[in-house]
Amino acid sequence: MQTVKMVVTGPFAAGKTCFINSVSEIDVVSTERKISSEAERIKETTTVAMDFGRITVDDDLVLYIFGTPGQKRFDFMWEILSEGMLGFIVVVDSTRPETFREAKGILHTFRAYAPTPYVVAANKQYLPDAWTVDDLRIALKLDRNIKMLPCVATDKESVKGVLLELLYSILEEMKAG
Amino acid sequence: MALKGNLRDFSVAQLFNLINLARKTGTLTLEGPDQAAWVSFREGKLIYAQLGSEDGTLTGVLAKAGKLTPRQAKLIKTHAPDKSDQELGLMLINAGYLSQKEILASIRQYVLDIVFQLFTWTDGYFRFDGDVLPPDDRITIRIDLENIIIEGSRRVQELEQLREEIPNLDMALDFVDRPGANIRDVNLNVEEWKVVSYINPKNTIRQIAKANKMSELQIRRIVYGLLQAGLVEIVRPEGMPLPPQAQRIQPLDRQEGASLVNRLIQRIRSL
């Protein structure tokens, strides 16, 4: 049995756990805890070690999707999670510009850990306060050749679209050698 | 008993605040990541600071401030080795070379530069020894601590933000290869040029800082500015090994890898 791994990362409360939940065939193995810090209390629970979801491809191949903890004090987990990944997805809450700086930092860190293909998912695009994908690209200083995809992390089709775009990028990179 | 502990538990800002409120007299010794520092106070006012083995004599201070050339500094050290700082200061004033105001301003700036650097130390042993003061031959000043605490705290906050922007100083920098991004067309100051001259995928940011004797805050500020201007990008230093498991994916040959990814694509489409 071969297993491959993708990582879903992004700032605190960006929607990473929802993203994995939307496509995982198992209930996401979640390590959520009640939030203790007032500053981070914009949701009730958060991921403290990692989430993981699974998609069985066939008898010989399983895809695991790992979610990283978004809170900075758990960033020691990032390097461990990034080991051997096929590629990664950075989920950004399009309505929270205060997290864009952190998203940029996370993106650079993951690129440093493993230079694998990645895409950026601009979550919550349906909300009126959401920054447009073009504006987000500028804010995150994303190169033109990096895919920035509008996304609704709770919507399976939307998440599928993001995963497929990442896989297309991985395939292109493999073909380019 | 001396006031002592670790900066992890009691920050430099908190220590200064305590010294200010209690109007303490004595010397605070801090053992930082690479070197030690000594900061002296009289009745809650900052009077003197010394960092590691830096030349904190008046000659050294004036040379650092650019008031003396390295040659002049060397001459003074050779010809007047036994002169105290006060005597040397008087000599320079009487010779009409520098005014008292210039000398005091240089000392003040020297002390402040050291002290602001200390605010960024977040780990290390500290000890406050009451009534221990700098050597008698040193010229001391009197600076209120309130403004220093405010400015120091602001710099700590700035450093934290810069650490988020540039999380790893062991990465290297390279010039951005795009039309219109020409470093020669940009107005840079001396410090920025010093950094630019070392930019090369072989040099880590940390090495560039060390070569230029810059503090963490100084190098991060400059690199941040260059990044914001789109002139440079952060790159993996040449020769830096990949994480072991990231390499493990390599054995997949191109055909095998493409086949695997195509299977994943088919599966996700069918979800």
C-alpha cells in the first residue's frame, strides 16, 4: 500500500479543518481543543497538533490530507508535517486582512521546508467583506504562476477544485522535470 | 541579595521599569545569546552601558560616532594610553576639536544604541548589583528611563512583526530577475548598500548581518525594505540539504510519478 500526503496550511481560523472535512472519506481525525487565549477567541475550538483526512484511491494508493495547527505557538509541527508532502495548499480567510501577513510568513516557511508545488485557496469568497482574488494576490505578493483559487471550504465541489488544481500543478512540474 | 533571574520570565522592559520606579542605583548584567552587557543606573536614571568586548572608552565611542577617524583613534591610544576619559574629553574640548555637547551626544547615542539592542534579548540570565557603578574614569550621563522603555517596547513589537515577515535568518537572498527591478536605480543608504553588496544565494541573512556587524533588528529592517520594494527574494541557500523525507519522494521516476498523480486526479474528480 502506497500512501501520499498533501498538507493544508494557513493562518489561525482560515478554514483548514473545514476544508479537509469536505472531502475526507473518514471523519477528520481532529485534535481540536477549546481556545484559551482571548486574542484567538474568534472560534470555540482550534487544531493543536494536526488534523488528518483520508481519500482512498484504490487498493494500492491512499492520499492523506494533513491540516496544520494555525496558532503560531504550534509552528514546531509544521516542519514535521511538511516532510515528504506532494504539495500543499495555503488556505486564507479572504475576509480577514489582519491574517494576510501571517499567511505570507507561513507560505515562505513551507516553501523553505520543501520546494513542492502549492496553491493558495481564498476561502469565504461568498462573504461581502471578502477581498477579491486579484487583491489577495497583491497582498500576499504571489507570483503570477502560482494559482490563487476562490474557495468555499465547506463546499465539497469547491474543495475538489482546489485539490485538482494542485494536482495539475504537481503533474506539470513532473512533466517539466 | 542581588536581583536575578532569566529574561524569559522578566523582560528588559520590565527590569527597566522596576529600576525606574524603585529609583535604583547599580549595574544590571545581562547575558545574551552571544555576549554580555552591563547597564548602569543612578537613582533610576540610565548613566552608562557596555556591550561585550566593544571599546567603550571615549576614544572608541567617538570613533564609532565618526567624530574621530580610525587613524586619530589609534594615535590617541598610542600617545595618551593612560589618560582617563574625562582628561581626554577635556583635551579634545580645549584643543577646539570637539565641543562638550558633541562629546555628550556621542556618549548618549552610544549608550542608547546598546540599550535598545538589549530590548530584543528575550532569553538569558540577568543580575542587578546595587551600588556597583562604572569605573571612575568613564564619563557618565543621565537619561530618563520612561522614553527608553516606550521606544524599546516599540522596537520589540517591530522585531516581532519582522520575524513574522522573515521567519528564518538562515535563508539566503537573491536579486529578483524581472524588468524594471534594477537595484542601481534605487536610492539606498550606506547600511542598505552594505547588505546589498553581500546578496548572493551562498550567503545567509545571518551571515550578512555578521559580516556587517548588524543587530537582528537592523538586518531584518533592511531585508524587509528590500523585499517590500520587490528588489530581492528569499531563496534556499546553496548547499542547504532538503529535509530527509522531502527527498524521499524523488525516487519516483517521472512516469511513475505522473501515473500516481493521474490516479489521484481521477479519484478526486469522482468524489
